[in-house]
Amino acid sequence: MSSTAELVKRQRRATTFTLAHPEYANKHVGGVNAVEVDGKAGDGYTVFTGGRDGTVRSWDLSSGAPRCARTLEGHASWVNDVKRIDSAHLASASSDKSVRLWDTSRGTLRATLYGHTDYVMALARGADDSAHALASGGLNKELFLWDIERGIATNVSPSSMTLYANTYATPLSGSKDSIYALDVSADGNVLVSGGTELALRVWDARTRTKEGKLKGHTDTVRAIVVDASGRKCVTASSDRTIRVWDIGQQRCVQTFAGMHSGSIWALDVDREFSRVYSSGVDRRICVTNLTNRRSTLLCMESAAVLNIKLDDTHRSATSDGDIWTATASRSIKRWPASAPDDVFSVEASGGDTTMPTTARHAAVLMGSVSRHPGTWFDVGSPGVMSIGTPRKFDTWGDAAATTPGSIAIGTGALSLAATTTPSKIEAAASALAPLNEIVGASPVERHAVLRDKRRVMTQNSVGAISIVDVCTGKTIETFDGMKHSSKSDFDALLADETINPLSATPSWFTCDSRSGSLAITLAPSSAFSAEAYASDLGIANAASDERRNLGLEVIKTLLASWVSKYAPEKTSSLSPSAFAPFPTSLEFDGDYGRVSVDVDALRGTEEEREFLPKWIVDHALGVAPPPESPKLSFELKPMAGTSTPPISNASVSAPKILGVRKIKEYVKEKLDADGKKSANIELECAGVGLDDAYTLAYINAHVWKKGAPIIVEYRDVDDDDSAPRR
């Protein structure tokens, strides 16, 4: 790219700043896409999560209650996957087209990996110390093997570095469609990828070549687990099946259907590769025994499950440990993996019952409620699986597919007969509580820009409504809302003109809430469209006609700290911003993907000036020409039938924010200059009396409703010869 083209691109990059959720510091905001466990001896271990708020977080469970130990910031979009590299490093993949390597002991960014041209959806890393490569796969058919060991070794400074695919990665070509799932053998040599292509592809990571193809799934492959030896793998798909593959023979050796009623999005396997834990859109968390082809429901999540991780820190002879779930809701939960065998006996409070549960979890949390409903069923491999899209295989309602179980509740037992329906089993499972829950913050799910184009009304996932000032980053007012009423409180408040009065302020920003927080985007083509009088912004000792451009004031606010570091001598010469600075980050499109910059962490360097969007920096430094004031033309005429004379200079071009009071003062001034003393001026437009609160922009949009110039009529109310007001 030429230097001129780069300059133009930087000049026109839209820039986004985020109004962080009040609970952002210690909680994920909204859904969590990925979970990873760093198990240690004893009870002390760390859980890593990647969220839709763009953060990677580590949770300390050493004291029992989860605590947010670190928040790793830097991604500019959803984090889709996280993987441990070694005891000190973690990798994360994001929709911002990057992979990032983090030093988990220091909580710092070690390297950013650029090469993907679209969302990065999955990561894979071998468990053995001998595995050196990190695989990343994503949309646009892209799959890379990164030499991260060499990349980290070349970074001798504590600061982060950027690794580019053309130097530190090998692209694996051959995929026909987007990649959603990856896994690799323990030594890192056998890599399996899957996605919307349906067929899985097998790669030799040593030679960087494609070794084979696994065909059988009829919908998107969403999860893959390769066994340690690299000889077999298990996969889950949106076709509602789980398949086991012999990689060497390149064939499916087992197909399991019936445990899920919707797309299967997540799975994990025990150490022996004999039991599969799965979940997905139906919220069911199931375990399937690969040996005897039987499955059971462990528990029910509250939302669609996006990722699960089997944690064998507490593994025992009768348990595979625990399962961590990441869901589209705002919580991360830990459930007991307490069904290692079909049936074994435990002692429940209601007497001896034969149930698939464990002694460790038999009577925890909910009195003596057992850890899962206790109904096992056979899972089949119907022939129709090989052609077309399979039907809904949900065998829980079939008498031949279920075996009796029981749920101990209090001192009694509720019998589950062989004809128990799926809904009853799910209801029983839904009553079970997790061992741990990391509760996130309620994300913004709905928003609307109010008519003054300065405030935004938001509603979060539990219905609470807030009004936020985008210029100050502060919440002005809050309301309790009912999300699911016939006419929501949000709509009622939005229509309330005492809260949202009519205005003709032009749009100067856009907003979205994809990250769970409110994000405000400024574009050079529209950011300077709105003005306000300085006195209305609370600026002390401002002249009555002093105006401030809202977009310019916000830009000065966002970069005030950076300007004070970069050019401290300019601080005294630049007019201070109308608004107080607030913590935020800047997001914009970089040369290789979306980037996020913590404003407070900027050091005020020349490199930062070159990196940040040029139009934003130039306006913050005051080196760009001030934006022109948006104007409208209008013409002043005496009302018909009055004796009020015409005035000189009756054709005027004025700022859109010019108020009716100012127009009255102008008319009075002109009449006085012509010798016609007047004290009480009245204005009309199109037969409508003009209130002092109206602006030119409002009159043009809501009263005149025609092309320029606006015709404004005036009269002196105290003139005895004046006609009565129309």
C-alpha cells in the first residue's frame, strides 16, 4: 500500500469509544464463549474465560468462591476461544481477526498475531512440552500454524510485539469453507479441522500437509477432540450427532444420536477416551458412554452452551471431576461430572436407591437432591444419518430407550418410570444447582438514541432501563423496566415527551451494544454535525453566543490525557473540553484487523500519533481546521396585515442551533436601528407561533418542512395597529 493511500485510510477511519458497564471491572458483561482450566495439585486452580465483552479473564478459585484475579484487555471484539500454551502463557482468538498471547503471571500482552482476514474462531495446542506450534482457524477458509516459541523467544523486552503470518506462520491451504473447530494430538503432530464444509480435514503439522478427509456429518461441525495419540477423534455437529472417527483409516466408527434435540456445540472427553460430555443449543449437558452406547442427562443449563471444559482436578474412581460451562447467558458454571458408570449404588436420604451419581456430589448444594435425574437410555446410529439432514432424534420418551431411575427429594423419592418424558427429565435436571457459579453483569440488549442526539436510552437483560449521556459517559437516570409486557416500559418511556422531547439535532454518532456495553462510533463525515451553546453545556463565564461542536468536544475529552503527555505545551493554548475525561478505550480498524487501545495507557509518543486515526489526533491537538458551523438560511418578513415595518438585512444565514429568542433580539435590534422602538416581538412560521425553545433546525424540520430559505414572520405585539395573532 502506498504512503498516500495509507494516509487517506488513516484519515477516514471511524473511531469507537465504549461506555463501560458499571460492573465491567470484576465481571464479564454478557455471554462467555470459551473456558479453559489451569488445574493444579490440591484445591487451588485458575479458570480462564473469553467473553463477548472482548476480555480474557482469570478466576482464582483457591478460596472456594471465584474471584476475578485479572482482566486481560486488548481485543476489539468477541473472544471466541482461549487455550493454555504453557504454565505462563495463554492464547486467545477473537472476531477482531487477531490471536493474542498473554503472560498470565504478569497479566500482560506478550504478542499479537496477525494474518487472518476474518473472525478467528478456534485454537489448538498440543498438551506435550514437545508441541511447539499453535493452530488457529476461522472464517474465510483460513488455517494457520504459528511458530510461537520462536516469536516469544525473539521478544527480549517486556513490551508486547506483533507477529505476522508471513514470518511466523504457515498457512494450511485446502479448506473449502469456514473453520469453527480445531484440535490436535498431544505431540501437536496430528491436526483436525472442521466447520461449514461438513467434512473434517486431517493435517500433518510437521510437514504442513493435508493427510485426509473425514466425511459423515450433514451440518456444521462445531467441536472436535483428538485423543492424545492422534489415532482417533470425536466430533459434534449441528446435525445433532456425535461421531467417533478412526483417523488412520479415515472412517467413522461410531455415530451417536438421541441425546440432544438441537445443535451440539460443545464437547469434551475423559482421559480414557471412553466417555463424552456434550451440550449445545438445547441446554442439556449429557454424558455418553462410548463403550456400551448409553447416555444420560447430568444437568440443565440456563442458556445455550457454547463451550464446555472437563476439569479432572477432582477426578476419582467414581467421577471424571467437574465440567465448566460457558453459555450465551451471563454466567459461567461448574457442574459435577458424576456419572462415570451406568449404574452404581449410593445411599440417599430416602433409602437405598440405585442411581448414577457419586458419593462426592450425592448430597451437596440442594439438600439430598441427587446430582442428575438418573435415567439412562440407548443411543442409536440410524441409517438416515448418512444422507440429508437428520430428523430430531430425541429418544427420551421411548419406553425401550429408558430405564427406571429415581430422584431423592427430601426424605422421599420421585420415581421416574420407563415412560418418563423428556420434559419431566429436564424439569428434574433444571432443579439441580451448580457447584460454582461466576455471575456476570447484565448486558445491554436494547438501546435507542433520544431526540436530543446526546442521550441514549438502554435496557439490559433483566429489564432495567437507563439514560446515558454519551458526552460525559455518565448514567443520568435509571428506571425499572418490564421487558416482556405487551407494551414495554422502554417503548413507553421513549414516547414520553417529557423524557424525550422533540428536537431537530442532527445525528453525529452511531451506537451499538454488541459487547454488552454501549459503544459510540464517530465518523469523520458526520461527527461534527451537531452544536450546542456553551452556556447549555455548563461552561462557566461563556459568552451568550459561544457555541461548541459536540463531536469536537468529545474528541478533546477522549484524548485529553494523551495530548497532555504528547504536547504538554499545547495544553494551555487549547480551549479545555466542555466535558470531564472518563475511562474508556478507542477502537478502530488497523491495517490487519480491529484494534482496541486503552486511552489511559497511552504514553504520548510519536508512534502513537502515527498509529491512531489521524483525523481524531489532529482535532485533539488543534492542528485541524475547526469544523464549520452547520447553518440554515431564513428570511424575515413582517406579518401580513400589521403595521410593523420591514427590516434591513432580512435574509440571514445562521447556525442551526440559533434559537427563537436570538431571532427576536435580532429583529428588535434592527427595528430599533430604524427608529421603530419595540419591546415585544412575536414570531410565526407557516402560521404557527414559535416558542422561545425552538431552534432553526427544529423549525425547519417540524414547522416549515420545505426547502430553504425558511420564511419567518414577525410583528410587534405592542403595536396598536397590529392585527391579532393568527
